[in-house]
Amino acid sequence: MKRNIFLALLTLLSAFTAFSQSAPDATPMVIESQMILPKTGMEDKFEAAVLAHNKKFHPEGAYVAALRKIDYGPKAGWYVWVMGPTVCGSLDTRPTKESGHDQDWSTTIEPLVAQYGGTTLSTYNTNLSYGLDLFKKSKHYEIWMVDLKPGQYYRFKALCEKLKKVYEQMGTTSFVVLENALHAPGGPDVAIIWSFNTYSEWYSDNGPKKDYEKIYGEDSWQTLMEEWKDMIVDYTSELRSNIF
């Protein structure tokens, strides 16, 4: 969401094994994301079919699921079916063939699908994130998928701790950190999410620079931006809609 805000944001390690996972005693929360491209002209029917499927097999609870649409970015037009955040054990006990889940998907959704993309598994960092409830209520969000230089997680963590404090004080925008649980060469190490409700709001948002410098001092934002540039390899951004 905020071009400037993003330039100062996050950094992540290159390998998941180097990530420090929230608090030692925290229950790890995971998110499964499946990329799906509906057949041309079938988008509305696809959304309706997924909504009905989610209500039946993925209501609130351990298997809660949602649907997102990529509006802008390299994958514009694709959807993302998301299960979670949930505990890791839910991956072992999820609805399958025996519950009628697989049959329902294959008969109501599968005929509307043109192509499946990759399935990713991420961990939701509760210690570095703020405003999950704000995100769930928002209409849109921007996501940055960041590829970091090796060994930079400690710097990322320090940055995100500062940024989380800023967003907490602002109280209007979610700041969600997801860490990639599966390594892929050249792939992102982390995803960062900021919520918004209108594209006018997104376009006019200059980011938290003013609020950041109120807390950390004059020119602290520029220092943050320089550190960010020094830590990352590159990133991919997308604008998405929360369908339901």
C-alpha cells in the first residue's frame, strides 16, 4: 500500500531455518495458500462455488478458509484460496475424501478452474504483526513478497519491531508478517501485508514516515530506508481484494 512506507520496511532471511519463530512458547500458526486461475468468464460462478464450499467445510475454526483476488501485479486475474491462520496440527486433520470434501471440490469448483498454481505454506509471526482483525475487515490489501540477502533476519526483526509499534499507535492499518516455511531458490523469504479499503486511500497514503519520526526522531525514516535497501535482493508487490 504505501509506496514510501514499503521502501522502509522489512528484510528477511534467506532460509527459513534461520528465522526466529515468535515467542518460544507461542503456538506456531500456519497459513496455506493455493493459487487458482478460473476459466475466462467463470469468475462469478467460481467465487460462488468456493463460498459455498468454504461455508460447508471451512467455517470459522481450525479449518477456516477465505478467497482473495489478485487485482494488480504479475499474477493479476488469479485467485488465492487461503486456509488459516491455524495451528500446524490442522494440516494433519483437515477435511478430506472421507468427509465429502474432495468430492465437493471436484464436482462444484474443479469444472470452473483453468489452471492451478503453486501451493505455499507460511507461518504467521504474531510477535511482529499488528492488526489481524483490521485485515480481516478490510476490502483490499497490498502484499510484498521479499527476497532477502543471506543472514539478514536479525536486521529485519529489529525493523519490524519498530514498525509494529508505529502501526499500533496509528491504529488504522494492519501490519502482518508472514514467513515462508518452504525454501525455493530465488523465492521470497517473507510476505508483508498492509490493509486498505479503497484504491483512492491506497494511492494517497504516504506511509508512516511522520508517525515513525515522532517516535524515533528526525531523519530516522531515512535511516530505515537505507537499511532496507541494503538488506534486500528484490521484492514483488501485488494489490489484492478480500472476496470473503
